Amino acid sequence: MIIHVDMDAFYASVEIREQPELATLPVVVGGREGRGVVAAANYVARKYGVRSAMPISQAKQRCKELVCLPVRMPLYIEASQQIHDVFNRYTPEIEPLSLDEAFLDVTASEHLFKNAENIGRMIKRDILKQTQLVCSVGIAENKYVAKIASDINKPDGFVYVSAEKQQSFLDPLPVSRLWGAGKVAQQKFRQYGIETIADVRRQSDVFMQSIFGKLGLHFLDLANGRDKRSVSPERKTKSISHETTFEQDVDNIEVLRACLTDLCEQVTARLRAKNYKAKTLGIKLRYPDFKTITRSVSLTEADNVTDIFLDKAVALFIKARKENRSAIRLIGFAVSGLVKDTGLSDADEADKILAVQADLFGNSKEPANKRKTEIDQIADKVNQRFGKKTVRRGRSYRI
Ligand SMILES: [Mg+2]
């Protein structure tokens, strides 16, 4: 059996845990001074129509009393690690999807803890005990159904779908629940009067293929509850990425750059938390017509200093804007080519030697890179330890 665990309003919930007096107020994490975008919204804010990836200014229009808090990535990483420690008590087969979401294959450990349903309950209980945070849990035979199950009763959901009940669970759901059915596909379904998963299931292979091509067969599989994807544990991290989908397309360059800065800070903070350096960075942009481009560039040497990645990311972004000025639906930032940070790179070594040599001539200088690394380390520490005043890059909001 597969368990999908998804934390509820994760960043916002961590902040409210730190400042419980905010619990009854509409809270978002992600912006200051009316700029930037919402990274997470608590459920009180969602009642006002505030959503993730919405520009803060728009969120404030919808909810005048909105409390906006800055992102404190180190805190969320710490909570995420505690959550993963809980997972590890029950299975090593863990596939993280993001800081607050993971698939667990508990097939091999089910009998040790009675059954999968019981494991799900223990995980929910342990996470609450360990982190004072609430999650939603979905349990099913495969990833597809488990993910729907965790989502359908959010927040504080717990849905177990036995093999026998799987089809009756899926049948009444709308076609938008089919993984991969975006707006275009949904419209096509509507054209043919196909509204629910049960409706999809009644269609033939030939018909589905004629309408959707290969995707048609994939939809048929899902509608019948067939999903062969296995849980693939993150044995070795290959890349780290973050992306934001805007609820409404954004063409305000300041919002886009602030968002890219946020993403870059979040990704590089994760790099440092995992003790990695990365050699390559890339941006991803999706336009309103769903056309998606990626642009990447490699550093001369692996690094984890935020400013170094940010400069390159902004350069890639500006270049891409020159090629295509249309509004943006999604923006993403990723790093890859990860290597363990041994604390000393070749360049640091070289810098040290140079510094010593320079010293011989009485003009020793601290390598510039080292200073930047120290700034990042201090920022990470301050953000982690001291609650309310956090260190962020000013230009994330003043561009
Ligand atoms: Mg979540």
C-alpha cells in the first residue's frame, strides 16, 4: 500500500505555531510591503479567496486584515526534517515531492504495524506530537489514488481507500481529478459530455485515443485506478527546485523578479541545509498558452552562495524576457549537478594559497566568495533561531 502525506498550509502553519496569537487571523507567508507573491495561505485567509502564487497586493485587496509574514526557509526545512524522521520509523521507501509532501511505500512494513491504515494513523499522530503541525493522509493501492485521498478531506484529512472500494471512490469524481487533465483536456471532455471518472471509464480505447492521442489511454488507466508508478526513494538527490504557478498570469516585472529571488533563496537555503553545492542552475517559465521554456547555465565551479545563483538567474530571466514578453503563468528555479559540500572547494583552496601568498607581501585579502558564504550562513542561522526579524535580500522587494 502507498501512503501520501501532505502537510496542511505548511509554511503558514509553521509560522502560526511560532506565533499562536495569529491562529484565528488570515495569514499568508511570502511577501512584505505589498510586494511579492503568496507562498502559503492559512485556511482563514483562503476563505477570502486568497491562494498560493497570488500577488500579495491582490491578496490584500481580497482581505484587508491579511497578516503577511516573510518566508523563513530554515524553519520549514527543520520541520521537514522532523517529518522525514517520522516517516523513517515506518519505512525507508520514501519519495519526497517537496518539503511538505511525500509518498511512502509501506508494503514491506505493513505487517510490523498491523496494517497500512494503522501506519497512516501513527504517522499523523507522530507528526502532530513532534512538530505540532497537522497533515492530511491518503492511503491506497497506488500513488494516484493515494494522492487524491490525501487531498479530498483537507485540512486534517485521513482517507483510506481499500482495494475493494477504490472504484466506487473514483467514479463520482470530476474529470479534473485525472492526473494530467489540464484546462484544454477538461474542455474536450465537456464537449463530449464526459463529466466524471465513471463517464471516462465507459469510453473505448479507440475513442479516447482519437480524442487525446496517447494521453487518452493514460486517462483510461487512471479512471480504472491503474497506476504503475512506483515509489522511488531519493537515494541520491539530483536536483532541487521550486516553482510557483500564478492564479492569474503576471506580467509585472517587479513581481516576477521578486518571485524569482524568493525561489532562488529557498532553493539555495535547501542546498546549504543538505550540505550540497550545485554546478548548474536553471529557470523555467510557462506562458498563458502553456508553452514552457527552460534556460540553464553552468557555473565554472559548484557553489551554494545565494547571490551567485541569483545574479545568473536574473540574467537568464532578462534574456528570456527579451525573447518573449508575454505574461507568465508559472516561474521556477532549479539547481542540478549536486556535489557534497566538503567545506572546501578547489577555488577555496586556491584562494587560501593565494591569501597566504598575498600575506607574504603584506596585503592579504579575504576572498570575496568567502564573505558571501558567511553572509548566507549568518542569514540561515538568524532566520532559524530568531523568530520575527528575519534576514532577507532587500532587492527581493526593491528592484
Ligand atoms: Mg501541503
